[in-house]
Amino acid sequence: MIRKLQSTDTEQVMQIWMNGNEDAHPFIPKEYWESNFEMVKEQILQTQVFVCEISGKVQGFIGIVDGYIAGIFVDKNHRSLGIGKQLLDYAKSRYRTLSLGVYRKNHRAVAFYLREGFSVLSEQFDEATGETEYTMVWKSAL
């Protein structure tokens, strides 16, 4: 079931966020994510976040700010089961255009977004991490 984030979900969501970033971005030091943890935790409570809950446990979430996907994260034990696609489809049902940033080296995520109809709009250098990031966009056919 996909539903809005509740404050009681915050710890589960942040654990999924931390683990997801460490797994997807081995090219970025763990300390980078640790140093941003508290800021992200505060932002999550101020952003539109939807969680996928299965059997009373959050298995994944998507954060959206005015059609910009701040991130899709799925618990590592539940990846490749369609949860990320469900969350993305939910966002697609609510917005006519979506955009996001994704690190070029995050090959799995780039492939996922391309498969889901996104295209690379631009490429830029992220000074905070020293990595190249794509801006990707999706537009509804309707």
C-alpha cells in the first residue's frame, strides 16, 4: 500500500535512505551521507513523501518536490520486487512532468529511469561529491 509519510515512519525511512545511498553510491564516501543525515531527516518532514508499506513495515519511499523526485529508495531486502516501479508509477499518476538528478555512476538507477521513460536532459558536475550527475525528465504522453 502506498500512503503519505507519517512522522512515526521517519526512523524506518531514514534507515532505508542511509543504506540505499551507501549501496548505490560506493564511489562517494560514507561520511558524506552521514554528514547530511540530520538535514535530510528535517527535509523529509517538510517534503511530500510517500511510502510503500507491506505488512506494517515501510519497504520503500519516494520524495517529491513540485514534480522533482528527490529520491526513490527501497529497502535492500525488497529490491527488484517492483516497489520502486510502484512508487514511480504513483508519482507519474500525480504529475504530468517529473525530473530528477542521478549520479552517472549509479548505473542501476540510470537504467531503471531510462526503462521507465525518462531521458537525460543534461549532465553536470556535483561539487559536493566530485561526481557527474544527470538531470533526467519524464513527460506524460497524455
